[in-house]
Amino acid sequence: MSSSKGHVVLPGEAISTYGADTVRFFLMNSAEPWQDYDWRDDQVETTQNQLQRFWRRAQEIVDAPEGAKDLVQADRWLLARLQETVDTVTEAMEGFETRTASQAAFYNLEEDLRWYRRRRDLDAPGARWTLRHVLETRLKLLAPFTPFLANELHEELTGEPAEDAGWPAVDDAFVDEGVLVEERLVEDLTADVNDIVDVTDTDPDTVRVYAAADWKYDVLDTVRDVGSDVGQVMSEVMSDPDLREKGDAVNDLVQELVSFVRERDAESLDALDAVDERSVYENAADFLAREFDADVQVYSEDGDDVVDPAEKADRAQPYRPAVHIE
């Protein structure tokens, strides 16, 4: 409330200052329809800047060559995330949850695109095709919130306004839990290496990644089969003479894996089980090498070719690789 500016913000004045799309998007993104929101000029200006940045990046995609549907891991991941976004936004809109819907369509998907830009050569034909497809779908999702921007860009991209194109549906061809799980492993590994670099204040020349030994995945299978009772799991594991010989290492691993399983649902664990973890890291080695400007070497903890100068390999757990930098 202000004695000089008054107690309300008039819509006409707000639209004149910030534009209709900015005002509409800010209001619908600030709170659900049944909640109060707080109008703040600085936050509205931030929203305006975000929409302007979105426009500029969208124009770059519109103006670029169309590309070809030659997809790699990063493309398939972004397209799979897009399907999750379509599902989330559709469900939210059906429940009149405009803030949830706009957050998913704009901010959450922007986070996915930020990661994608790190992972992918954006000039590659497959990347150009993927970005156009994602933009086209995203504009349809944003049309209820930023109709002027969405219609204009969609017409430039496809020849028709977003409002005439119809609401997008989940494309089952791009639904892929496996590729989502694989990319999450790469994201987690990248974050782990960054943490080590930050803590040690090191500019690494070499990054060594160690996937867990086969016997550790056997222990994980036992945890899933037996359940979260550590005593029962240990009893089952120790009935295997090969595992019994490993003693305390097995006991420590069981404790960790029980927590690991408790934190995930069966669908996520099934998707992880189908992953060749070492291959995921090997396929991401070029990306990691660019990310850290270092030589990246990937091993299995118990592989014949393993190089382990700091004796880090035995710290690897299923889907939690050990890392050594030097």
C-alpha cells in the first residue's frame, strides 16, 4: 500500500508498462487461482526479461535450418522430458492449477534445456530437429499464459497460430524411462566430479570413473528380493560363500543399498536394472572431457584393465560410481 502510488495497480497501466503477456504470465504464475499473490514491480520486470530472452532464443531456432531426425542420447532424453512436461501441464490445467502448469511449461523445461545445451552440439542436424519439435510443443503449452508471444512464434515456426494447432498430447514414441535414468546417472556423475573439483580446488588433467563390481549388483538384487530388513538381507547374502569371504565390505554395502532401495519406487529400480552402467559413462566420456577439459577414463571396479593409483575403485556402489581426479 502506498499513499503516493495508490492501493492498487490498474491493469491498463501495468499492460502499458510491461506488456499483456508479461502481466498475464506473472499473475497466472505467481499463485494458483484460489491463492493470493503479491504484485512486485521488480519481479514483474524479471518476468518480462525472461520472456524476452525466451523470444530471442526461439527466434534463433525459427531462423535456423530445420535439421533432420537423427537422434542421439541427449535428444531422446530431452524429448522424453518433454512428454513428462506435457503430461504434467495437461493434468494441472485440467485441475485449474495454473501456477503448476506454467512453472512446468516454462521454468522446469528451461532447466532441462539448460542441461541439453551443455550436452549437445546445437548445430548438429538432430539437435536442430529436436529443438524445433520441443519449441513447437512448448508454444502450445504456453499459449494460455502468453498468447501473443506463443501465437506469433508458432505461426513463424509452422505457419499457423498456436491457438489453432490444438493442445499437445503425450507422444508415446518418445516416452522412455530408460533414457531418463541413463541421463540422470550422467547428471549425477557430473555433479559429483564438480563437487570434488570444488572441494579440492583442483583443475584435473585426468578423471577416472569406476563402475561397481558385478558382485555388488548381486547384493542389490538380493536387497530388492528380500526387502529392507538388514538382518534378513545379510542372512541371505552370507549364504553365498563367495560373498561371505568379503566380510565387512558386504555388511557396509548392504546398509547403503537398503537405503538406496528405500528411496526409490519399483519402476525406477527396474529402469536402473536394465542399464549397463559402465556403458553409460563410456558414452558420456567425450562430454565429460569437454566439461572438465580433462582426459576421462572409465573402468569397472574389478576389470582386468582397471587403473587405480589412489585405490578409489572399491568405493564404487551400484549407480554410484567412485571417482578419482588428478
